[in-house]
Amino acid sequence: MAMENFTRYQQGVIKAYYQNRDNVSFQRVQELLTDLYLAEGKKKEKVWESMFNHLEKLGVPPDQLEHLKKQRKPELIAQLIQKKV
């Protein structure tokens, strides 16, 4: 859908979202990290998958992402987040 189909306000909101996408993903990773400690069973698997998707969007290198997938340790994610802050 072309940007001309949106009002100026909507265009501004869309542009702001894409300008702040890294911040949004970073905040979501922080929230998901908390959820990992609280989740159990299938819910925990969904949280992990969402976590990996957001880490990929943040530009975490594929080899590091693969390591995190194998380890599945929230502590490693927390360390990674602290490096980004």
C-alpha cells in the first residue's frame, strides 16, 4: 500500500515507528526476558521464538543467535542486553 493512501498523521506515525524500530525491538526483548522467567511449557517456547525474532531484528549476528538458540539461557540474553545499554 502506497503512503499516499494514508493521511499525513498516519504517515507520520508510520515513519516514527520505522525510525524507532530498534528501540521498540530492544524494549520488547527486555519484556520478553522477564516473561521467560515466569513462563512455563508451551508459553515459554513461544516467548523464546519471539525473543529470537526480535534479537534478529536488532542485528544480532547469526552465529551468536544460533549459540543463544542452542543454550536457551536467559542469563546470556541479559548479558547481551547489558552490552547494548
